[in-house]
Amino acid sequence: MAVSSAGSGGRRGSSMRLSLNDPTFRAIFWQIAVIGGFVLIVWWLISNTLHNLEVRAIATGWNFLSREAGFAIGESIIPFEPENTYSRALLVGILNTLRVSIIGIVLATILGTFVGIGRLSKNWLVSRICSVYVEFMRNLPLLVQLFFWWAMFQDAFPGPRQALQPVPGVFFSNRGIKIPIPAEHWVHGWMAAACIVGIVAGVFVRRWARARQATTGQQFPVFWASVGLALGLPFVVWLFGGAPVAMDWPALRGFNFQGGLTLTPEYAALLVGLVTYTGGFIAEIVRAGILAVPHGQTEAAAALGLRKGPMLQLVILPQALRVIIPPMTSQFLNLTKNSSLAVAIGYPDLVSIANTTLNQTGQAIEGIAVIMGAYLTVSLSISVFMNWYNKRIAFKER
Amino acid sequence: MKTLASIFATAVAAVALAVPAHAQQLAPSPTIDAIKARGFVQCGANGTVAGFGLPNAQGVWSGLDVDVCRAVAAAVLGDASKVRYTALTAQQRFTALQSGEVDLLVRNTTWTLSRDVSLGLTFTGVNFYDGQGFIVKKSAGIKSAKELDGATICVQPGTTTELNLADYFRANKLKFTPVVIERLEENIAAYLAGRCDSFTTDVSGLASIRASNVPVPADHVILPEVISKEPLGPSVRKGDQRWADVVRWTFYAMLDAEELGLTSANIDSMLSSTNPAIQRFVGATGGFGAMMGLDNKWSYNIIKQVGNYAESYQRNIVPLGIERGVNRLWTQGGLMYNPPIR
């Protein structure tokens, strides 16, 4: 109210009077008062907390970050030993959270899209199955689902000594799923670099193909060319590297399997739980997005002679995405934040490790600050990216 | 005349009361004042470990740690039943004490230097000498913790357990994979399902689990290695010295009573004992309660209502199948020793 009247005051061009009756002055006065009050409250909270901590002789500060952690972490992307520092332990936690969030977001999007489209299917059975799936997943608490999957992975598979072996080298046991991976070789780093080069080259091919189509009308199989580049270049590098075929096979030694790549029950349960749960929400968003495109658009595209594929790609999806992206962003954020339930089933995510840290050091405020800072950074990054993408695909008004 | 006499008597009484109070200069204790004002002790306890702190089906708490809470209530309020319990996880416990949510924390908590110095709390003694061990399935055929190389081990977060585990395997150059699960119930489920080869916590906790949480206790063995020192004890917030004294001497009174042979059954008949140590203990002489700002019957109330340490141990720990061991009195070759009450 104050702002709008300030605007009208400004339009009249009258000079500001130092009175609360003057709309411009009143607006500025209240804004300063609100900001000042806010700053005061924050200052009071911080100084009060610091004072209380001091009175109660509780250590504060960030020195603990460089101290030896002393505890072990079950799974980690980067090497971690108990003699490493707390800051490295927290980094392991952040990476573990990202590992489950990023893969979870990709899988949940794929699953949700299929289920969402499936719910619109004319096939009675398919649409019913998808409906039941969505209602089931959306209406059960995530924590319950996580416990369910966790118990499933634990109880459904035998112990490591009786592990199932569906194909040679792949083992299913209650210690997780073990698969062989190529043994370490210097060429792998170069292959990864080649893959990135291939993807970047794919982007340029796409630009070139568009420009060519605009001038000559000729089309180019951009998709297959990009796939070829992203996979072909690493393959060529692999050949140049001497085509190493040695594999790191998992083998039962002592209590457990050694070697190979492990998908632990905790990670699997968390990933499956998050993907199936969030997938249910994404399915509804996708369905809503597709239904939001008027049927006339499909008919118009058909009248122009477009085939089913291009019709979906060029007419339906671009319009549906505009509706889908904003709520989808929330689901991606939800998935990331929900990964913090990991501690309940023993996956060492950021919250789990930060909890251990704050318990060993007793510095709860710093520990919680690390958790909040990390989630805020990840969530805001996702937000920024999705908002950028949303702007890019938004309807351009000319 | 009557009024004059009563005024005189009041004046004498006032002087008599004021002099010792003045002489002792009783330190202010906001915690004790708050407890007296609200009429009960708020005690942070475990809630999941039988023998230490566990409510039964009727919601009545019992355990060795719970008995310390009850003894403190008996000492301060004269009634052991005036306790309310807050069930705390390993992670919540220190914050609960620091923030004043509970008056004291008796939740099988290990006394360590860093906790004593940097967490803003004071440990007042050791009510159970424990050590960390491992439980494994008998079918695994393991006889020693040294054979656990490569094992997957379930452990609860936020405890010294997690650190000792890493230390032990580092020191013995063994490898292991931890699975850190927040709640005890899920840890036991993971161990029973075979997700973990072993579960580790204090030996007393393992005995409690073996006795009450597994289907067939005989299928599980606790390995002989005790890999750490775990002196478990009550703690209070720093900065309230008189309250810390009361909690400390409450537990010592339970030890002292055992040493003097005072039990909940015989303490009434001992009130007339001529043994000077017993006279001091039951409050007939010495005025030790008043020194702490308590009733002189404080220790009598503890023993009458809660019992001595041996009674508490017999009631709570022996059913788990744990012998007194190092928790015997020093006179019987154990570690339990209290400074004299005099």
C-alpha cells in the first residue's frame, strides 16, 4: 500500500516532506525501520548465542575442521581414512549427497516422464497401473518407503558366501550388488576427456546443422551424430591407449567381496526410494504439462504434415515444458533435500557425517551451519540452472 | 509473656539458623532452585537400553542410570518418584543438557577429556566401568576381534564407539567397513539380517541386546576383546558447582552405603547405630546435607527409597548376565571407590 502511494506521490513530482503524512517519506521510513529491525534481531540472536556459548564454556569456531576426524566412513567417492581431517570427512558427505541426488534426479525424471505419459495412455491396463503407482507413491511417507526398500535389500538377498551370481562376475548379496569394472589404467582419464570433447563437438554440430537447414532446407541426423561423437571419440582414444581389457573382478575374500564396483544396500535403498517417490510427483507434473497443450496444436501440426516424432519434439514438448519446468524444479529440490533421510538407513550422506562431526566436537551450531550452507548451495545451484533453462524455453513475446 | 517468649525463641532460632548459613556461604544454585520450584528433577536418560534406562509397558522407568536420577530426586526433594525423564539419543544428549532441557544427563555417557573440557559439561563420577566390544553370530566361527579383518561392522553415530572402532582397526592394521545407522533398533535389524558381520558398542549394551533383542541369545557371542575404556557417568552443565556437588555425592552416598552395609531394608534399624560413620551417613551427626543446601536426611532418603549401589546393580544389571567384575567395590578388588563422607 505504502509503495503504491509512494509511486503516485512520485508521479505528482511534489518534493518530499519530513512527515509520516508524506507518502514518499513514509515508504522510505518504513523500509528503513523494517530493515533496521531485522538487522537488530539478527545481531541480537548472534551476540546472544555467542554470549551463552561462552558462559557455558562451549568451544566455538572453525578450528575443528583441520583436526583429525578419527572415524571411518563406509563409502566414499574420494579416498578417506580415519586420519584425514573433519573438512575432508564433510567433503565426502557432500559428494555422497550429490552422488545420490544427481543420479536420483536423472532417474526420477526418466521414470516420472514414462509414468506420466503412461497415465495418458489409451491402453486401459497401462493407464491404470500408472495411476495406482502414482497414488501409492505419493501417499506413503518417504521414510516408510526407505525403510521398506532397505529391509528388502537386506532380507531379500543371501549373505555374501551364498551370493547369487546371475552372470559371471556379478554378485547379488545383502552386502550389495557387485559388478566387475575395468582395471585401473591411465587411458581412462583420457577417455573421459574425449567424451567431454565429443559432447561439446555435438553442440557445435547441432548449431551447424540448424544453420544449414535454415539456408538449404536439408536435414542432418544431429542426434546420432552427437551420440557417435560422445561414444566414438573415447573408443578411438581407448584403441590408441592399447585397448586394455583387464577387468577388476569381485572375489569373495574373508568376510566380503573385494574388488569390483559396489552398489551398497544403503545407497541402493536410498536411490530407489527417492526415485520412485519423486517419480510419482514428476509423473503428475508431466501429465499436467502435456494436458495443458491444447489438442488444436496436435491437429495443426498434423495438418502441416509433421510425423509423430517431430510433432512431439517440435510442437508438443516445447509448449508442455513451459508448464512442466517450474514445478519440476521444486521436485528436484525436494529430492535433494529428502536425501538427508539417509542417516536413518545408514548411508553416509552429508547430514550423517555432519552429525557425527558435531557430536565428536560438540560444536552443534557450526555443524548445522555446514549442513545448511551445503544444502543451500546445492539447492540454489539447481534453482539457478532450472530458472535459466525455464527462461530459455519460455514463450518469447516479440 | 507467651508472645515475648516466642519472639525470643524465634530470634534465637533465626540467629542459630543464620550463623551456620552465613558461615558456610552456600553458593547459589539456579538448577537446585529451579528443581525445588517445579517440584521434580528433569533427567536425560537413554530409553532404549535395558538395564540402564528403559521404560516398561506402564511407562515406569528403570535402570542403573535411572536409579541415579531417582537418588538425586530423593536427595533434593526427599521423594525418589519426583523425576521426569527425557529419552535422548546419543546425538541429542549433549545439546539437551547444554540448553537446559534436562537438569542432569545419565545416559551411559563416556567421560572423556574433550567432552569434559569443550562441551560445557562436568562429569560428576563413574557409575559404571564399561568397555567396547563386538557381538558376532556364533555361526561365523570367530573367536577373536583380530579375526574381523575385512568385516562390515554396524555402529551408532555420535559416540566414542565410532572413534574406538576406527582406532582399533588402525592400530591392528585391519580393514573394515562401517555402516553407521542412527537408531539402535535398525542397527540390530541390520546385524541380524546379515548386513553387518558384527555390531559394536559397550559390552554392557551388547549383553543387554543379547539378553533382550535377539531371538536366540545362544546364537550370538560377545568377543573377548574389550577395545576401550568406557567410564560411564552422570554429567551436569558447567557453572553450577553446588548442583554438580549434589549429583556427585548422591552417587557416592550409594557407594558409601554399600561399603557400610546399609541397604533399603536395614537403614531404618541402623538409625540408632552407634557406629560414627553410620551416624554421619543417616544424618544424625555432621550436618552434611545442610552443607550442600539439602536436608540432612538426604542420604537416608536415597538409601531408603532407591537402595545402595549393590541393590541397584542387582536389580538392573545382573538380569542381563553381566557380573559385577570391575564394578565391585574397591574393598572387593573392584574400581568403585568413593571419597569419605565426613
